[in-house]
Amino acid sequence: MPRFIFITGGVVSSLGKGLASAALGSVLQARGFKVRLRKLDPYLNVDPGTMSPYQHGEVYVTDDGAETDLDLGHYERFTGVAAKKSDNITTGRIYWNVLQKERRGDYLGATVQVIPHITNEIKDFIGSDNGDADFVLCEVGGTVGDIESLPFLEAIRQFGNEVGHNNALFIHVTLMPYIKTAGELKTKPTQHSVKELLSVGIQAGILLIRADREIPVEERRKIALFCNIPAERVIPALDVSSIYQVPISYHHEGLDDAVLGYFGITAPKPDLSKWENIVQKVNHPEGEVNIGIVGKYTSLLDSYKSLSEALTHGGFANNVKVKLTWLNAEIFEKDDGFHLLDDLDGILVPGGFGERGTEGKIRAVQYAREHKIPYFGICLGMQMAVIEIARNKAGLNDVGSSEFGKYGNPVVGLMTEWLKGNELEKRATSGDLGGTMRLGAYQAKVTPGSLVHGIYGSDDISERHRHRYEVNTTYKKQLEDAGVIFCGMSPDGKLPEMIELKDHPWFVGVQFHPELKSKPFDPHPLFTSFIKAAVAQSRMV
């Protein structure tokens, strides 16, 4: 039976519970343990698939086609353990499951209630599909005291009692603010938060205290006294210059020792050399490249969390710092914004939904193509590249995507059916939005001799998708005559997966999301190659 660690948060949101969970998981791995990480989200949406990026940040997609919370991206990047559908659940999904059981008569006429039916469903989720993991880390979204979190807190309280004290640990993440006028760090927010947690029957076993400066020993002892835990289990979680320094910092402060001590486990000291190598690259790059990201959600950078990390990983592979310049695509719908592209070493257009900003993206693609600047188009970014080339090189008129309206030449159109394994998936224009896209890992065939074949070094690849629209192969001949190389196709040859452009130093579009599989110690080859091309571009200027 695995041991369960529940990570809750208090005082304020955005304290970094997801990053804390990922970092702790990676350190436990480094000590020889197998880990599984999962997220309990308290919102009523069935999943984040239909939520605005401004509300929720990016949607992280798993190999098995789940649309999940962005924290699962942290889990995968830090531990290398592939996330699954069974690693993220929401209040909406829990209630959905319970109500379906009620309709089927599974409860034999019983009155369906939060306790025990909702809490039992949550406990079943926590205890299922854990494989051979030694530790299962469950992050509870939201903040203790939020009304929507109560069923989850009650469920983990019950679960802890059922598996026993020796098999369940509660880690509570809180904030210790520094009050400038008083010149002091204050312990009261942590005390109140722990008291709030106690009010629902949960005693924190370890406190992880976020602070922007060293926490004096006396203050740690004070917290331990008032919160009824040993002083060595009050762990500072201090601000660091890079998120990739967090595993090292947590080990230095004794978090993993406190966890193992709680469970009475001994283990070898962790080998954190891979994290030390990453931090070395962060702190001592050999150069810098400037990458412009032309998107529509640039006012909330969590909308592109995996993307920004993947670009950073590409920098690690090339020993350079990647400076990201975030550019709202709508700027380029006017003629006075193109000077912002002049000093870029590479241009990337990411995925997105809806028409807003698309004409600006198309014009940014045109700038990259005409000025021979390395260009990387991801999902919608590939579709915008195809539209730009169709308009300005293939000589087609009235060109666009059926996502945005009716065009005489819809070079991008809605997919109505596609193969998933041996099954035919079908979609209708009038269907539900949630969970109806081409989601998860799909195979693709790569054209030998192409640029991307050299990048991957393989004829066959698997990448994660999240889209409804696809390049229309009706126009394949016209696009090829305009210099487009269809260098990656679905195994049945019907769906374009990758394109590149002749007579350009580096111009690649992909229908999938390679950023979802990039890790700091295993950068995705497309990002490695893109940053390498940007380095070459920077030396030409």
C-alpha cells in the first residue's frame, strides 16, 4: 500500500502548492521512491477544457486525452511520470459521477448526500490506479476556508483515518508575510490557517512556510508551539531565482527528511545532480536569444505555462538564456507594430481559439517568412502559417479557416471524423464544446529527408493534440507548389501533422502541442532545434 501525502494551502491562493508537490515528488524520487501526483480541483466545471485561459491558465493535456489543470504539467516536468486521466478530478466530475450512479439506481433508493456519497467518490478516486507507487501526493486546490473545498477536506480527513496515521500525512502550505512598517515577519496568518484546518478535523503534520526572506529559528519555534507540531517540521519555503532550484532548496531546508521521519522511513540521501546542472545552466548561460511569442492571452502568462518552460528547456540544451517577448497579436493588425519584431531571433505563434487576433498572427507569420526569421507555429500557429502562404504565395483568394466564418477557400476546416486507434471518432459542428476535440497522444509519420525528420531522428512519432480544426488537404497541391512541405502526416495519410517551408532557415508548423512533453532534463527536440536556429539568427545580426 502506498503512503499518501495531502498538500493543502492557506492564507492566500497562488502560494505554489503545485510546484511544492512537484518538487517534493522529485526529491522523493531522488531518494529511490516511486511517486504518483494528482490534483483535486474544487470548481464545478467537469474539467478545465471549456474554461477561458484568463480564468484558469493553460489546459494541460495527457497522453490518454484528459484536459487537466496546469499543475499536472509541473508534476510531469519535475518527475518525468506521465500524467493520466486518473490524476485530476474536479467537483463537477465527482457530482457528475455520483448523479449518474443515482440515475442508474446504484444507491438502491438511498438519499444521496454529500456525506457519504460525494466523499466516498472522492476517496475512491484517491485510492484508485496508484500502481506500484511508494508515495501518492494529492494536491487539494483552493484555500482552506473556501466553501467549495469542504467536501475534499472532509474526504481526505476520512481517508487519513481509514488508512491510518502511519500511512497519511497532511502538509499545509501557508504564507509568512513581512510587514515593512513593523520590520517583522508575522506568524499570525499561519496560526489562523492551521486553526481553520483543525476546524475540519485535520492536524497538519508538516508546515511549509512561504516567505521572501530567512525565517528566524525563534519564529519557527513559535509556529511549532502554536500549531502543535515539532519545530523540525516547520519548513521554510523561501523565494528562489528559478523554479528549478526548488527541489534543492526544499532538501536543504529538510522537507524530505521531515516527510520520511514522519513515516519512520530511512532512505539514501538524494542525488540532486541533475537539478544542480539545470541551476548551473540557469545562472551561467553562454549567451541569450530573444523569442517573440505572438499570442492572444499574453496578459496572463499562465495561459502559456508549458510553452514558456519548453522554450527555457530549449535554451538549456543550447546553453543560452531564452528571453521571452510577449506580443499581443492584435498589435500587428495595424501597420505600426512591426518594429517590435525587428530585434527578435525567433518568432513563435502558439495555439488558441477564436478569431480575435488571428489577422495579426497571420501578419507576424508573413514577417517571419519574408525576413527569414526562424518561425515556429504550434496548433493554431501552424494553421495561420498555412493561411498566410495560401494568400501571399499560392495566390488563392478569399482564404481562411471555417472556424472564423465562411470562406471561398477554407484551407483550414473542421474535422468531422478521425481514427483513434482502431475506432472512428466523429464530431458535429453543433456538438458540445467540452471534451469533443482531438485530444491526447496520436501517432504521426515523418517524411525522411525533411528538416523535422533530422530533428526527431525517427520515422514515427507520438505527440499530444488538442484541436478541432485541421489543414484541408484539398489544397495540398497548391500549397506544395508555393513551397510548403507536408513533412508529417497521420498514419492513414489524411491529416497533416507537420509542415516546413523550402528556402527558409527554420520554418516549422505542427498541429500538436510539443511543449506538453518537454522537461528541463529532457528538452523537446523541436524546441532544442528552434532555439539553435535562433542562436544562429542572433549571430547573423
